[in-house]
Amino acid sequence: MKKYVINTVRDIDMIQTARDEGLEKGFKDGKKIGREEGEKIGRKEGLKEGEIKGMIQMLLLNLKTRLGQLSEKIENQIYSISDIDIITDLVKLSCT
């Protein structure tokens, strides 16, 4: 192993400059890696959030469809029933 002897101020300046350049390069590389990782995480989170929103929208659409079908059936049943007491009971049941 070769030993280096630092003799002059110029040698010290060169060493400090090399160290500073290395630190700066490492810092820039670290920022780049951090930014790339952050973008990946952001994309994953965005996809998860988008999937959840899509699932919620689909569930709401299905619920609206089911409620529409149910209200149509109830309406048809009410029209076919002539007894007012039965209609009142149906309204009470639908409210609970």
C-alpha cells in the first residue's frame, strides 16, 4: 500500500476540492434517487387511490341501480294494492 505525503497547501486544497466534489456528486445522486423513488411511490399511491375511487363509483352505481329496481317494484306493488292500511304498513316498513 502506497502512502501519500501531503507537503503543500496546494495538496490540501486538491484533497478538499476532490472531497467537496465527491460530496456534491453524492448529494446530487442521492437527490436523484430520492426523487425517482418518490415518483414510484406516488404512482403506486395514485394507482391505489384510483382503484379505490373506481371501486366506490362502481358500488354506488350498482347501489343506485338496485335501489331504482327496488323502488320500481314497490311502486308496482302499491299500484296493485287497493287497501290503504297495507300501503301504510309498507311505508312504515320501508322507513325502518
